[in-house]
Amino acid sequence: YSRHKTYPGFLFWVYGSILNSLGGVLLCFRGYAPDLLTIILANLFIVLFYYFLTKGLERFFDVTTASWPDLALIVLFVLLFLFFTYATQNIEARIIVICLIFFYFCIKSFLILHRLHDPPGNIYFLAILYSIAFWSLARVIITIVEPWGMSDFMNAGAEHALTFIVVIFTQILLTFGFVFINHRKMETELEESYSVLEKNEADLKLFFENSPATMAMFDNDMQYINVSQKWFEDYNLADRDIIGKSHYEVFPEIPEAWKEAHRKTLSGQKLSSEGDRFERIDGSVQWIQWELHPWHNATGDIGGIVMLTKDVTEQKKAEELSRKSEEMFHSLFRNHDAVMLLVDPENGQIIDANDAAVKFYGYDPGSLKSMGIEKLNDSPPDEIAKARTRALHGEQNCFEFKHRLASGEIRHVEVHTTPIEIMEKTLLFSIVHNITRRKKLMEEHSRAAQLAALGTVAAGVAHEINNPIQGILGYANLIQLNPQNVERNFKLSQGIMTESDRIAKITRDLLSYAKDSRVEMIKTSIRDVVEAALTLIRPKIANKGISIEFNVDGSFPNVYIQPQSIQQVVINLVDNACDALKNKATQVKDSKIEITIDRIEQSNPPEFFIEVYDNGEGMSAAVIKKSQEAFFTTKPGREGTGLGLSIVSDIINKHHGRLLIDSEEGLFTRVRVLLPLDNKQV
């Protein structure tokens, strides 16, 4: 029986049965062998049989009780037997002791069985066997107390033999009971295993049928065992019963390479493919992504294959279209005459550059593709990084920079940048336009506009100079008429000096404005700059009924600006305001131009503004929208070139500022120039 499965506790019953048999054999030699063997040791072996019976039940049914009371009782039994054998030779006492200890172990076994919450049916058979054992022991006790006495009992052959046979037969039945309950438990577990297996098979079938994946399970002969619903959908098998059929019968067009993959998987390998072409028997083509996994049965042997597939035909078509698009893009990119760059937005590394870029920058292709954009761009690195971030997030796509060529020359460029996906990576696609000539033309236009504005104020300035000159001539004539009048001539000479200072100031302002130093940024008083501009433009609007108000805090700090450029801005804006009031000056009594300089509270970075306000004709929304475009003007052809606000906007951009226009047609116009308070980095 050792070849079959046994459970914890069965080995205790084997030991107990062996000891019980030895005890029975020793009893047969009573009278021929010493009492220590035939009485003490024989009965101890029989008692140990019941002890091992109880311990086996505990282990078999996983019941835990203390062992020390049983062992203590067995030790007490041995001591009593020794006493009643050698000290008093009391046979009745020996039988009572052994019957009591049999009874103890029987009761304990009953208690173990009754403690089980869900005892199997074979326990009832075991209970019957215990009942027989209990009856046999009770019969021995009854026989002991019979009037014919113990000596008669020991000599009574038939009664003694019958009692001995009943006891031995009961113990044999118990031994068979151990085998029976072990076998019964094994059968119960086997039935439960079959039940679990059936449930698992049902669950597996349900899992396959309802799985969202395209999957199938095959045996070693590649016959279908389980199939998901999506398998039927992907391979147009909705009207076919394929369970039990060969995979190669269902798909006779399967290529030999796939069959080889199946054979390798059945040998234990795991295989997969990102996409194989599968030409169906009807001529259609599918691209299949697949995985093959061997599955193992209960013995650990390979039972077949689990196949997972995915129809990636549309994905392959999209990849092919993307590949062709990328090839077309690279062809256009490589051969286009415009300078083009592909830049990594994270670190500014130039990933690729077309032939036009190689020619423009003067680097060889390898060097150009291995450098960062910072080597070409003359701007500070942090400013370049911010520009890349704005372009990546779509906040700005047009930038103006200065790029340095391999020769060291500087070129003004306009860069149009947009993020694109290439090879599953986001890059910045930049088209670079060389605007050096355009910038030079704009500089010339700006200079021309500056001189034009100078021409605009020249007549008024000449008039302003003429008045003090006439005063000087008058004072000089008076001195000539009476050179001896020292006191009067002293006062007249003071008047000459005052008028001369007035002429000198006008001349200085005029010369300062005419000076071409538009690149130079200096820290200066914005109040003085604006006042100098007003000195030049004020004569033009004199006697036109227009008042000029200039508001500025006397403690306003000095700022970094290009003075001549800011003067040009103020002159252009005041001149425009004057023109807006020209047609309205006779209709409105309080025609005015207000110039205000002030800080903007809580701006980051700190800013200040120069505001020019007039209550003239105003502008429509359409005119405001186009007002900063070059060559756009609402004035007659001879009065305007359309460059005024365009140049103003360019100057403000160079100062890292902003131009805001608020106007309502027929009521007012407010032009606000916002500039950084700390513009030193410009």
C-alpha cells in the first residue's frame, strides 16, 4: 500500500498495528517467557496501538491536542503494571488498569471525530469499529467481576479464547478501517479535483470565448481546444465550428515558416513576431502580429500551444503611408532652396540640415549636424531655450535672431518654427530666412523717416530760432546807440545771453535727434528725452489751437534706452495726434495732446509706459489692425508714407517693449508704449 498516496497520520497507524501484532505474539508465550516480556511489554505494545491510533487521527484530520497527558498516562500504566505484577501479583487490578486506559483512548478518539465540522462519511464506519472495541473491553470487565473469579477466568479456555479473539478481531477491523478512511479521503480529494478541473475548464472556455484578444488554444496535433470570439471575427470564421479541427485544415494557406514556428513552440520555445504578411486563400492580405506560448498539463508535459494574434493591417498601411510621407518630406527638405533645420527641442541639438543650410552657414554637413543651435544663434542661451519652449508649445512660431556663419559674419534671420513628429520623436522644423538686406532697408527707412521727421519740424525749429535771433539783433542795436550806458547795456547783454542759450538748446536737441546712434543704449532720463522731442515738435503745432500736456513724476528713475529712437517714437506719435486733431481743431475748443510717463504697478518684469493721448478723429478697428503694417496710411499720398507706426513698432520691439493702441472713431486715440524698467541686457 506504500505505492499509493497516504496522508499525515497513516504512518502512526502502521506503527501502532506493528506494535499491536508484537504484543499479541508476546502474549502467546505467557508461562514460557518472563513476565516482563509476556505481560508488561506485551500490554504496553497493545496500549501503544491505541495511543498511535489517537495520534494518527489527530494528524489525519489536522486536530491539535496536547501530547503530555497521553505520555504521562502511559508511564503511569507501566508503573502500575510493574507494581501489580511483581509487588502484589493482582491480575484483576492489571485488567482494570488496561481496560481503563483502552477506554480513555477510545473516548479521546470519539471526541476528535466529533470536533470535525464536516466529517466525511467513512467516519461513521470508524465509529462502529470503536463501538466494537468498547464492547470488547466492557465484556472483559464484566467477566472480571463474575463470581467464578479471576483464576477461573485465566484457566477457562473457551471464554478466554473467545474474548481474546473478539479483541484481536476488533483490532484487525480497526487496521482495515485505517486503510479504508485513507482510501476514502483519497477518493474524496480526487472527486473534488475533478470538480475543480471541470470548473476550471468551463472558466477557461468562458475566458477564451469572451476575451477581447484574438487567441486560440491548440493541442499537440494543432487541433482547436478553445477559441476567443475575436478569433472568429478577425479571420471571418463566424459560421464555422472549428473546435476539434486542425488549424491547418481551417487555414490551408498557412505558410511553412509559421508551421515551423508551431513545431518549435511544441518543443518548448516561446516565439513572437511584430508583423508577418498573411496572404489568404481568397487573395486578400492581412498583416498579423503573433505570439506563441506552450502550455503544460498536470504532469508538466507540453500539452499544446496558446496562440495570440492581432490584425495590424491598418497599422501597417498607416506605417507605410507615414514612411512615404517621411520620404517625401526628406526629399523636399533635402532639395529645397530655403534654409531648413531639424532641431531637438530638449537640448537644441541640430538633428539634420538641408543642403541650403550647409551652403548658407558655410559648415560641412557633418559638423553642422553635430553642433547645437547655440553655436549659430548669437542670442543668450537662456533666451534661445525659452524660444524653443514657446515654439514647442505653439505659443510662438516666428522669431528674429542673429546667426553667426562659419566665416564669423553675422546675418539677421527670421526663423519660422513648428513642432513635427518624425520617427516617433517631436522635433522643431525650422525654416530660416536671411533678412539681413531687409533689416538694412528697414534701417535706411528708419533713418529716412527720422530725417523726414526732422524735415517736418525744421520749419517750426527755424521759426523758433528766428525769434531769439531777432531779439539778439534788437539788443545789439540798442547797445550800439548808447554804448556809454553801462548799467543798461549790462541788462541788454543778459538778454542776449538768454536768447543765445535758447538757440543753443534748440540746436543741441536738433543735432542730438539728427545723430545716427540708434544702436547705442545708454542709461538716461526719459523725461529729458521726451522733453527734447517735444521741443522739436512743439513749433509745428503752435498756433493750431492744440494744447500739449506733459505729465511725469519728477523722481522717475533713469532707464536704459536709445534716446534718438525714443525721440523718434514720441515725435511720430505726437505728429500723428496733431494730424488727427487737425480737422477737429476748429470744432472742439479743448483740442489737446497729453503725454504721460508712469510705472506699471505689479508688472513682472517691471515696466513703465509712455502714453500719447488725443481727442481727435480716432481710428476704426480695421485701421488699428493694419496700422503697424509697413506702407499702410490713411493720409493723402503727399502727406504720408505709411512707415510711421511700422518704424515705431520696430523700435519698440528692439527695446523689448510692446505697443498698445486704444481708439474710438470720432472720440479719441490712446497709444501706449510699454518698455522694461531695467533694459540693460538689450
